[in-house]
Amino acid sequence: MGESGKLPIRMLHDRVLVSLEGEQGERRSGGGIVIPATASIGKRLAWGRVVAIGSNVRQVQLDDRVLFDPEERAEVELGSKDYVLLRERDLHAVAAERVPDAGTGLYL
């Protein structure tokens, strides 16, 4: 069910509360080169985990991993942890489970 049961907050309308914990940090390029968290390469979207949702949120659920623009966010601190407050429409994508391989790779 996520952290929402532990948080002293109830989200309203189409708002989504996202945790960045464990999402920021160094990453690897396609060639295996480690890129430090402090490196900035143009405009980069960020991943976070949904910890609370408002009653009008339709497309995301608790614990979904979502993609958003870090420049279009409002930050809030709850219980000494930082969270990001977004509208559902500010989310660009939800990470999907990988589809199991059906064998042939052909879809009819």
C-alpha cells in the first residue's frame, strides 16, 4: 500500500505525492560509463515513487514508479523526508512491467 498510511497527509483532487528516495544518484550510460548524480546534461526528466494520491487521480496507483519534469515540481518535507507534489497531468509516464517473452516475438 505504500507509505501513505504512515504519512500525516491526505491528498486532494488530482494531486500525487512522489518520493525521490533511492531514485537520485549516479547512473550508467549505455556503454557502461558511470555518470555522477551531480552531472547535468541538458533537460533531464526524473523518476520517483508514488506514495499518496488524491481522490480524482485515475491513471496512477500507490507504489507506481513515475516520470516527471523536476523543474515543474513543488517540494514538501514530511517527517524529515522530502517529497514532490505534482498534479497527475504533470506526470509523463508510468513504468510498466516487462511483458513476458511469448517465444516467437510475432504478434498476429
